[in-house]
Amino acid sequence: MIVYKTEEEIDLIKKSGDLLGRVHGEIARAIKVGISTLELDEIAYKYIVENGGIPSFKGYNGFPYTLCISVNEQVVHGFPSNYILKDGDIISVDCGVFLNGYHSDSAYTYGVGNVAEEVKQLLENTKQSLYLGIEEAVVGKRTGDIGYAIQNFVESKGYSVVRELVGHGVGKNLHEGPEVPNYGKRGRGVKLDEGMVIAIEPMINLGKKEIVQEDDGWTIRTKDRKPSAHFEHTVAVRKGKAEILTTFKYIEEVI
């Protein structure tokens, strides 16, 4: 079900998104060769709670951690663990914050140390595809326009789009309608209107689009074990230009 938000509600989601952005900044500061992904999770949990928020993911459908941390060929929903980050790894950090009754959701994929050039390009192009998708999140367009913009761009670079996992509405619930695929046809899908708040989150593979689920019941990885990148913003649909409610500015101050 699509839940349309008032201006006051959008403002509360933006406040939640700012705390989420600051969490990402703390993570960005900590990511380095030699740190475990579980240590990153602990940093995020502590920061959210100390600043009056609740981790959106912890306990969601039984998910046991604050962050989804997905390394290299892992696409999304990876568990923080005792895995120690190595030079050349990439790490997707997906986080949600519940503050003042509203969720925000965003993800960023970081390079660790000296990352191979083709993988670095994957990260840059996936991030760019996110912003191309956001440009389509305006009143009168459709979810297919968002998906088409992302798919058309990344496939022109030789990458593939994960089909089984999609963006979603965000609000009092972490996942609301509509679904926002990262592929599609222009003019198709749910019509976008004022008051809709959606998470746009391209998941783009260096190799083929096929994915498999690991035995933990959560972690999704590429079938061919090639790297995957994931970037996400929560955005409000507006006339003319979408409003981004989460932020990467605290990450960019660090990296």
C-alpha cells in the first residue's frame, strides 16, 4: 500500500535521514584494512542509540544486526561478522534509522585501500545510476522511468541489474509501496505523485545479473562471484525535481 506523506512527515523523514547520514560518516571514518565488519556494526548501533534513534534493521523479520554489510560478491543483506577487511575489498553498508516515528534508508559502497580499476569504475557508475534514477522521481513520471534510467545507463557500461531485489516506499514502515525496480520501461509502472517517499537503490553487478542466497537465509551474492555495488537514497517525489531526504555529505567529508 502506498502511504502519502504530509510536508511535516517528509520533514521528519529528512531529520531521520540526517542522523542516518551522520552514521554513514562514522562508518566511513572507521573503514580501513584490518577492521572487522562486526566492529563497524557496533559503531553504527552505538551512534544511532546515543543520538535518540533506533536501528531500523535490527530485529526486522528477525535480522540480527544494525547494518547489512555485503563484501565483494555479496550484493545485499550480508551479516556483519569477524571478517577482517582486506586491501582491495569493496563493502556495501546499508543502514536504516527510525527517529521520531519515521524510517530513513540509505546505502553506500566503499572501496578499501587499493581497489582494482574496473571495480572502482563499477562503484562510480552505480552511484551515478542512482542519481539518474532520482532525476526521474518527479510528479507525473512512473516507476518504470526510474528503472529505465538506471538500467539503460549501467547496461551501456556492460554491467547487469539485479532483478529480484527492488527499491520501495519508506515512512512509518521501513518497507511500503510502491516497489521501485532498477529496470523497466518508460511510461510503465506506478504513477509518481506528490507525497510519495521512496528508496531508490540500484544493485549492479560487474558480471551477470543472476544471484543466489547463502545458507544464512539472508545474504545475497552474485552467482558468478563477481563484485556487486549498491547505493541508495530515500527521496521525496516532487514537481520538477525530486528532494533527496538522506545524505552522503558526511561520507564525502571523510573520503
